[in-house]
Amino acid sequence: MVISLVALLPRLFVAIAWAREPVWDGHYYHFGATRIADGLGYSEDVIVGGQAVWKAWCHYPVGYSGLLGVVYKVVGSGTWVAPVLNAIVGAATVFVAHRLARYYLSTNRARLAGGLAALHPGLIAYSAVVMTEPLAAFLTLLAGYLAVRAKRRVLAVVLAGIVLGLATLVRPSSLLAAPLVLVALPKPAWKAALGGLLATATAVLVVSPWSYRNCRVMDDCAFVSTNGGWNLAIGALTKTGRFTTLRAADGCAVVTGQVQQDRCWAKVGVATIRANPTRWLGHTYDHESFPIEYLREADREAWPESRRVAARHLLSNFHRLLLVLSSLSVVGFIGWNRRRRLASLSQTLVLTGLFILAAIAVFSDQHPFFWLAVATPLIALFSLAGAPKQGRAGRYLLGLLFATTLTHAVFFGDDRYHMVIAPVFCILAAGALRDQRARRAVD
């Protein structure tokens, strides 16, 4: 609980001191929440014949707005409410990260993981940002924790599936974490595989009422939201890795509804992105600037250029250091041991390779730190001699990293998308250069 308090205090300060009118996507999450709080459902008003007409809406995922709507109904929709809720969710995330790390690392390393997550400057700044990433991070970590600590396998799997279903309503790509439940479950493998299938089916079942609602009130069926094709097209057409406004001239001049529009943009994105499917990975992992840019957009006077640049450097450098350290979670600390020559040689080679990638990322003008994120789960997959024991918790964490990389190899890679796994990086970083013989990870 101490680590949660340490996490909560700076987040509450940022939430209260930096809270402003939501901007960018945050404006729409807030708008959707106020409609829900007012009893109007997830909707908007459109003008038809000079009259405001109620119209169902699902462009953005409903989960975050739904939670905000419940809170708004109780305490009102002041600009401080969503940031304070984010601060509480952020502190809860740190608590879960520490508890999950205890199944992966020694007691002291688990404390280090919790400390890194509690004091992560990007996660603290994100408390004032009205976006989905903090809630999605909490739910995906919580699902892994429920699965790893399973005593009653079926109950743990169902609970993890429910949590991941809710996470999918917050951020649809969270559904990719449901099959990962199988690597977090105890042996035998066939029971773990069935557990992964059950978790995925449960998550889909949780989402299905919302999918049915969309089929009933929208122009066609949509699983969660209608911004998937939209994001795919942005990833294909933008030159910066950041959001850009899509225009009719980009390929979808005539649309009749949100679902039809999303499918049109998906076709445009697929047709464009095939030529270079990995170009946005760099924007996902190479820096961390979105929280500062969001806060500056909301209050430009509070963020003059000098403060903006300094804050971006602080967040980016901390993230990069964390990424380097997290890559070392798959390297065993052995040193040169004549009795374990193969293990010593293999781990020395892996360590050298990762240091080379890190050096290239540091000294290159492009700062391609994303190669470390790509390499880390792949190295763990080979289980080389002398490699540290990952256990069920480690496999789930590395799976989340891999799933995030896989997603944003295709969809556009704004750096905010790595914020969902920032607590994962904290846990992995605390596990850097462990002795393979110090077996704390749970099988």
C-alpha cells in the first residue's frame, strides 16, 4: 500500500494543478461521457431540417467514456474529475504492477518495479490527460495478475476474460491480450491452451452486448468502435506518425454512415500501407512526447517553448533508459564461468548485441530505440542457455510487448500507444541482468 500512496500523491497534484478543458481525442471522450451522464446514451445530436436529432454514436470506444459517465453522474463533469480518476487508476496500476512483479522477481526487484512505475514521469504527467491509455494499462495488467495467481483455474480465467472484455471496450486492441492468458496459466500446456480460449471467449462475450447495440442502431455492425479503419488510414497517409485529419480527397468522398465510412478508410489504409508495413514502429517507441503536447495544446501559456522542450526531453530520456533496461530482462548475469561456458558465451553475445542496438539508438539522429522493443520478446522466445527464467508472469509481460509491437507495425504509431505498456517496461527493467539460477519467476 505504501507504493500506491507514493504513486498517488504526485498524480493527484498533476491532476488538480494541470487539469484543463480536454483537447484532441480527450474532447470526444469527455463529450461522450457527458451524454451518458445526462441519460442520452453514447450519442450525438445532428441537425436535420433545422432541428437537433438524436443519433447513435460509436466512433470512439465506449469504455472510458462509460466509466467517466458514471463518475460524472455522481460528482459532476468538472475539468478536474477525469484527471483525478486517472490519478486513482494510475495508483491502482502501480499496486497491481508491484503485485504481479512479485510473481516474476525477487522481493527487492519487485519493489524496484513498483518504484519505477510510481515515479515514471510520463505516467505521472498522463494523469492530467483525458485519454484511454491509463485505464487500458490497468485492466491488461490486472488480467495478467489474476491469471498468474490462479488457484482455481477456471474462475481465474473467467475473471481475466471479463477484465479483458472491459479493456477491449476501452481500447479494442486489448483483445489481443486475451489469448496471452494461456502463457500466464500453470501447466499442463493443454489446460493452459483451453484457458486461453476460454479467456478470449469470455472477453468477446463481455463485448457482445455492445456489438449487438451497434448492429441495431448504427448503419451496420461494428464490434466496438468505428475508428479502426480510420486509424489504419492515418497510419498509411501521415508523414509524421502523429494524427492527421483525413479528408474526402484522401479516398472516401461519399459515405453514408459511421460504419461504412470506417470500412472505406480501412480499404484505403490497406491499399496504401502494404508498401511499408513497419514504418510507424519508430514513432511508437523512439520517444515520449504526447503527454506534453496534449498539455500544451490545452494550456499554451503554461508551456512556453523552453519548458515544453525540457519536459519532452525528460520524458523521452526516461522512456529510452527504461527501454534499454527492459531489454536486459532477457539476459542472464553469469560472467565468465568455465563450467558454464555455453551459457556464458550465449549471454555475452546477447548482451553485446543489445548494447550495439542501444548505442545505435543513442547516437543515431533517428534514435531507433524501437529495435530493442522488437528484439526483447524474440530473444526470450529462443530460451538460450543461461537466460533468466521468465516464468508465467514474464511470458505474459513479454507477450503484451509483442502484441503492442505487432499492432503498431500496421496502425499508425503515435508515441502515446506505448504508454499502455509503460508499467510493463518498469517491471521488465527491474528484472534486468538476473542470475539464471536465482529462480523466483513462477512456472
